[in-house]
Amino acid sequence: MIVLGIETSCDETGVALYNTTPWEEGKSAFLGILGQGLHSQVAMHRDYGGVVPELASRDHIRRVLPLLDQSLVQSGLKLTDIDAVAFTQGPGLAGALLVGSAFAKGLAQSLGLPSIGVHHLEGHLLSPLLGESAPQFPFIALLVSGGHTQLMKVSGIGQYELLGETLDDAAGEAFDKTAKLLGLDYPGGAAISKLAEHGRPGIFDLPKPMLHSGDLDFSFSGLKTAVLNQVKKHSTQNMSEADIAQFHADLARSFVDSIVAVLVSKSEKALQQTGCNHLVLAGGVGANSQLRSALNAAGLKKGFAVHYPPLDLCTDNGVMIAFAGALRMLTENNGSTTSGAFDIKPRWDLASNNLK
């Protein structure tokens, strides 16, 4: 079965074609990727310091058809070879989601194919199954992206239990806002991580919010405020360029170290509470080198395995949507085929999408 996946939840337009045969035969799921196209809107939104929803929607309209053509050329397939169309139904920006939904539903109807609405976060948490070392069910998923920081127990396809989530700013939002305070371009995650590599550990005593809260929830707004206070406290007016650069690097290092400490600690606690031995890191922040290193070290020390999606599948992409849609269709009595209406869910609890 060949599934077309369409991702338009925010500021990346992703289209991909996935063949379920390797998965069904017990081979590497990665082999099922036939072709894909991805366009990032980062350059367009950078001047505004964040995503502009109207601009995002208009750009998705321009990009989705050429990316479909690109994916078909890569795969050597025709539209008539497709068996189903999967698309991101939510959560995300309403206008952006409507573009993908309308395109997917229209294409599916014209070809007489089923369409499958996919939860964006389900795409992320299942994407490590495409990696070289796929996790075994059940596993704990740490979802860390621009708008979400969550810990989920994943017992199988469509079997998700929310263990903890952010109460205010997600980790990705904290990265972006801190980057802006340090004069770095949007998006801030990669820029902060790179800057932190030149920083000295322990120079700033930044808080590690909710590290000892006793639950699995997160809060990062206070950490962002602590960075702001340090920026205000240390005037750079009489500092040399080299000293300013070192100050920013040290602050970035302390900021990253604080976030990583909280994420690792909460992940370890989730594994202990559930008895799981496999941890999945997914979402855009999942590409962060410091977080990966800390989780790998913790895994070696505590005896659990850590799994990641391929690096090019950490950000939003069509492959994860095609893959998640395909797995939904392979699950008996999944009930995931959507109606003909352009139904989107800008706010959507993943656990409410569990298979019965």
C-alpha cells in the first residue's frame, strides 16, 4: 500500500510517498520512503521574529503541488499508483491546516481514494520507528518541539497516555524567546545550541523549573525570565566585542544546561514510573546535540535505550504523516478515514485520538 502524506501544520510544507511493504514484512521501516519534498518558510518569517499565520498559509498554497510533483518524480510513481492520502488534521495553525486538508481531500476524492487525518504529534512520536534502531512497544516518548513539550506512554499504534506536559512556555518557545534576548535570529533552537558550545558551564545559576516538582509536568517561562534578568543585570555598554560574545555564550550554555537537566530528569522519572526501558526523543528540539548527548549518557548509566528519528525527519515533514497514516490504515478497525468535509483540529489532544 502506497500512502501520500501532506504536512502543513505551521511553517514547513512537506509531501512524501510511503510504501508499507517493508513494514509489513518486518524489514526496516525506513525502506518504505519512496520520495519526499520539503520546503521551510524560516527565511520568510525571520524578519518578523516568528511565524506569521497568513503568510504561512499563502506559502503552503504555492508549495504543495510542486512538492507533490517532486515526490512523484523521485519515486517514479504516478498519481494513480497511490492507495490513500494522509494529511495533518491538527494541531496547528488553522489556515495552514486548511490548505493541507483541502488539498488532500480534493485529491483523494478525485482519485476515489480514502483520506486519513493524522495528529501532528503522532507523526513525530512514531518517526523514530523509521530510524536505524527502532524502539519496542511500550516506550516513553519525549516530544519536544516549538509549541509542545510532553511525555507520553506509547503502548502501540493509537495507544497513547499523556504523562506530563508544559504548563506554560514549551521548550522550543523558550529557545526562541531566549535567542531573541541574545540578539540571535529566528528560529532560536539551533542558534542557541551552537552558541552554547562556546560557553563555560556553571557561570550563571539559572533555575531548573519544576525539577523536583514530584510530577512529570514542565514549565519554562521562569527560565526565560531568568535569562532576561541576567541580560538586564549585565550591561554590555562598556564591554569589548569579545567579552560580549563570551557573556552571551556563557548565558546560552547555562540556559541549555538547565533545560536539558529538566528534560532528562523527567524522562528518567517517566521510565521508572512506567517500567519502560525504551525512550523516544522526537520533535524539532530532538535534533539538539546537547540533549541527545545527555540522554545517551543517562541511558548508559541507568540501563535504558534511547531512540531518535533520522536527523532530517526531526522537523515537520511529510514522511512522518505518510508513515503515521499508513500505520493507522494497517490497524484493524481503526476508523481513521475522514469524511469529505475540510475538518481540521487546531487544538487536539493526542490521547483523545486513541484507537478503540
